[in-house]
Amino acid sequence: MLDRNDAHEYSWDGEHVPGVNELLRELGMIDTTFFTEEGAARGKRRHSLLEAYDENRIDWAKIEPEDGYVLVGWREFLEDSGFLVKSNELPVIHSGLWYAGTIDKVGTLDGQTHLLDIKSGSSVDRWAYLQTACYALAYADTFSVDVPRMSVVHIRQAKKKQYSHKPVPTHYLDLAVSLVTTYHMKMKNWERVDKIAKSKADWVDVLAKELDDGQDKS
């Protein structure tokens, strides 16, 4: 069973499972020099605020003035896109690649399963695409389903539209596997590295066979 504490540290049957943010930090993808306790608390508060909005249990009297634009941007996104929220703060694990994470939002968009990562800072760095791709792979592994569509929604203070919606290119899925592999190599988890390499090689072999069979039938 996957366990997660308040610091988003994960374990499975007592064994540590690295989180997606841990992978990114360890490999220098996230600059933590700008992280503050105040910023972390603000981010947690805003995620809780959006969750309360989705579940129709928000206390409007307790909203901090600086968080108002986050609600406005999120409401605009929902109205414009038609995204239907199904799950908030969903923990997932990829048992083969051995990492875990928590997806901000899972729902449906245009009739398809779609997961979202929400950012509310001044800008969105490209590592957010890697982060979201890792979540998508873990979601597929956790529930034994196809990899869902995935996007990053950036809620920002702006004069016009207070959000941007960026679909994550599918090639980031392959980059995510490389990210996890590199992490395990750095941590000298060679048994896991070998398993990942073999699994990826088997997948490539299956894909090549399917392509060959398709050519033979043409």
C-alpha cells in the first residue's frame, strides 16, 4: 500500500519510494534556492482552495485577498474548457520505474481522461512538463489503463485571461522514463536500472514486431 505524509514523502510497505519532485531536485532540474516556507504554505493553501471549490465546500469569507485571482483563473479555465473534475490530489505509484507522486486534478476533457498539473507562480518552467509526464505514466501503471492526456494549467494575474492551458507533448513520456532511469543510476540503484532497461527494450521489440507485421500484411 502506498503511504504519503504531509511532506509528500512516499513509502510502500515501509520502503522509501522517491517522489517526482525528489527526482527533479536530486537531478538539479528544480532550483530550490528560491523555495521558502512561506511559498510552500501559499502553494498548499491554493491547492486546498481549488479542491474546496471543486467539491462545492469553499468558505468564501476565509479566502486570502492574494488568492482571489487563483479562483478566478480556475473558474475561467473550467468554463472555457469544459473540464470535469473527477479526483483531487490523487496519489499514484509506478511500481516498475519505482517512483510516486500526487496528481493535482484528474478528470475528463472532450470525453477523454485528462490529468492536470496546476501552477500559480509567476512563470512555468519546462520541468513542469516532465513532472506531469511522470504523473501520467504512474497513473497508467497504478490503474492499469492507457496513458491519459495531460496538461499544465498556469493560473496567473493578468488583465485578460487569467490562465494558460498547455498540453504536454507526448515525447515527454520518453523523457520522463529517462529522468527516472538517470535518478536510479545516480543513486546506484543498479537492479532497478537493469529492470527499466530490459522493460524498455522489450517494449521496443514488441513495437518493432507490430510494425513488421503491419508491413507484411500490406
